[in-house]
Amino acid sequence: MNIVLLESLGIPDSLLNECAKPLIDAGHTFTAFEKSTDTKVQIEQAQNADVIMIANMPLNGEVIDACKNLKFIDVAFTGVDHVDLAAARKNNISVSNAAGYSTEAVAELSLCLMLSLLRNVMQTDARCREGKTKDGLVGCELRGKTIGIVGAGAIGTRTAELCKAFGCRVLGCKRTITGNEPDFMEFVSLDELLSNSDIVSLHCPLNEDSRHLINKDTIAKMKQGAYIINAARGPVVDSKALAEALNSGYLAGAGIDVFENEPPIDTSHPLLNCKNTIVTPHIAFASAESMKLRAQIVFENLKKWMEGDQINKIL
């Protein structure tokens, strides 16, 4: 079996070698490359691969079609919207993801962004460095706020649990109510969530239903002075509409970790140039602990697939 890793898993080489050793000892070939988003380079690197491992870089249909031996795409990420699943399905290629690896990391960064916005951390840091005081920048506590969680999967649920521990009321919104929802969230409609939440935190996957879910019309349903956190997918938010709401003062602030494209982000992007916004270059998933866990998951995915018992199955 020819196994090709097309981008770093964010772990030390020693750990990568440790993970790959059982494969190599079993007679398989394992090759790791530096990340390239150039389609021609990807094809050159992976054209003879039976298995491709990637994290969050795009893998388009042209690459998938060109890899005639390809049987399995092992995605070291939760979302798979960056993989051309139609091309994988057409070529009878199996796909698995790394479900669950970043639950704690994303939930904690979401809380970090909420707290930083409420306590004016960015502004007071700048004031302190300039030899000034906090005057006019006294913030608010998270305790007692109503938090709206849009998308109550594993990450949304963990974020809700952390918010509840801070003494918040937590509203949740999800596509399907199963009856097994946690009791620390009140499940309501999206409109009710938006109109009652002091902070709206997005944790839904990107699909045709969620694309631009947060837009001019849905923002107008939010409480004036509310905050929004996006650690889900960039296109869930209409960036221009959000920037306008922030600059007009209708919304009090935003914490944005994801954009329409992977960083680096064009410096003219509207959310990089509006009021009271904390922006981070897609770091929510990336902690030392989560990187180690996802490496373990993707190599376990491969092991199980080779044994005929695919786990974390997307296709």
C-alpha cells in the first residue's frame, strides 16, 4: 500500500515516525510532503497513492481523478467541505474524518473569544502599552449572559457546557431534535435564539442550508449590542453584512477564527478592518493536545480501513 501525507499533521517528526512505523514495518510505503495547494504539485506527489492523508487543505476533483490507484482519503479534520466528495464518490473512494479531535480546543477558544470581547482585552492591552488607563473600557462578566449555540454537535455541546459552568443561560438550535439533548441547553428556533442571545456562537457545519446563515436579515433579528463568535466555517457568515453591523454599532463585537478562505487573509477583508473584532487565523482546532489526538485518530482510521472495518465514515 502506498500512503501519501500531503500536508503536516502539526506534530513533531518523532511522533509522526512513531505513528507511521507499524505501516512501514508491515511493508507499506509512507511518504510525507510539505503542503502545496498547487493542483499539479499535488497530482505529482499523489498520483500513485492508494491512500491520501490531508488535514484542511483543499483536495479537488482534478487531483482525485488523476490518482488512479486511490482507494481511501483519510482527512485529519472534522469538516470535509474542502474535499471534492462528488469526485470521491464517482471513483468509489472511501473517506473518513477525524471526528472529535478538536472538540475541547474549539470550545475553549470560543470561550476565550467571548471573555476577551466582554472584558475589552485587546483594547486594554493597547492602552496599557501606551501608558494609559482603563478609563472608558470597563467590561462585563460572562456570568448571567444568555448564550446561543447554533449547531449542537460535539463542539457546540461542549461550548454550551463550559458556558453553563460560567453561570450562563444557554439556548441551543439544531436541525433535528432527537430527545437525547443535554439538559443544560434550552432548544429553541433560530429566530428565538437570535432575538434572545447576548452572544451567538456558531458551531454548525457548512452546507447549503448554513451558507450565509448569518446575513443582513438574521443579524437584524439579533439583540442590539450582542456579540457573535464564529469558530465553525467562514461562509456560514456573510462577512460584509457582519462588518456593516459592527461598524454601525448595532452589534457590539465579534470573534472570528474562520473566513471564506484559509489564511493568509487578504488585508482588505471587511472583518479585518471593523470595530471591536478579534480575528485569529483559523487556530481554534490547533492545540498541542488536539494535534496529537488527531494524528492518533487518522492512523487508527487507516488501520481500521485496511482491516475492512472503516470508522469515522463519510463515504
